[in-house]
Amino acid sequence: DKGPEAANVVTYTSLINAYVKVEKPENAEGWFNRLLQDKGPEAANVVTYNSLINAYVKVEKPENAEGWFNRLLEDKGPEAANVVTYTSLINAYVKVEKPEKAEGWFNRLLEDKGPEAADVVTYNSLINAYVKVEKPEKAEGWFNRLLQDKGGPEAADVVTYNSLINAYVKVAKPEKAEGWFN
């Protein structure tokens, strides 16, 4: 079998991601609609919705990303969203330099899924939110929260430390950057 009859959600999501990659979210939406038309509304999964959220993250349209989050909840229920979904929305606001909105999505993740849901990638996104707007002390605050919430220095990874170094490089404080290296 070839063609749409043999295609499954992975096939359609791959085509959606092809248009995400080239920053054409409307085309990605077109493939989502075709998935629903060809396979029915139950065919789409959280990966499919996350791809559409990321389509709008990539083109710096966080409100549209939020729209797809809301559609995921409407179509699949609140349990369908996962840490990737929320981290994508955090990154939507990191990209447009709105760290307070990113924090709002972090708090929503904790409210909806519990404190264990946030992972190092989620915290790194918030650290980078403040790196991007040149507020290294706020980035450090999120680092400290990561350590507090997740059990100490082993919770951080190389991305965490590189982000903190970069935070001080961006504001021309090489001694502080060097302190994160040591």
C-alpha cells in the first residue's frame, strides 16, 4: 500500500515538521487538517500538536502557539499536554524576550502537572530567558531554583552552566563568567 491509505500519524507529523523547519506554519496547519480529514480527529497525538505549537514558536508568534495549546486541551483533554508542550510555550516567550510570560507558563506547568514535571530543559529555558534580556542575576535565580527544586548541583547540566557563562559574557563581566567555569 502506498499513499494516504498507508500513511499514519507519524507520516503526517513528519510532513508537518517539514513545514515547521522552513517556517511555514500555515502549510503545517494544512497537513494537520488533512490528517484529521483522512484519518479522523483521534489520529492526531501530542507530538502532532507540539509540532504545530513549535511552528509558531519558530516564527515568533507565541499567541498562535498558545492557540494550539488550547486546541490540544480541547481536542485531547488536559492530560494530553506534556513537559515538551509547556517547555515549547516557555520557549515561545523566550524567543520574543518576554521572560515574565515564560515564567507564567512554567507556573502553569507546575499547577497542571505538579512540581516533578519540570525538567532541566524547562529550567534551562527560563535561565536562557533572562540571558537573552541581559539579566544574569535573574538567570542565576533560576539556576538556584533548579538546584533547590531538583536536589542539588547534579540537577544542572552543561547547557545550564554554558548559559550562565554566556549570561555574564553578554553583559561584559568576564570575571563573573569565569566564576561559573570554575
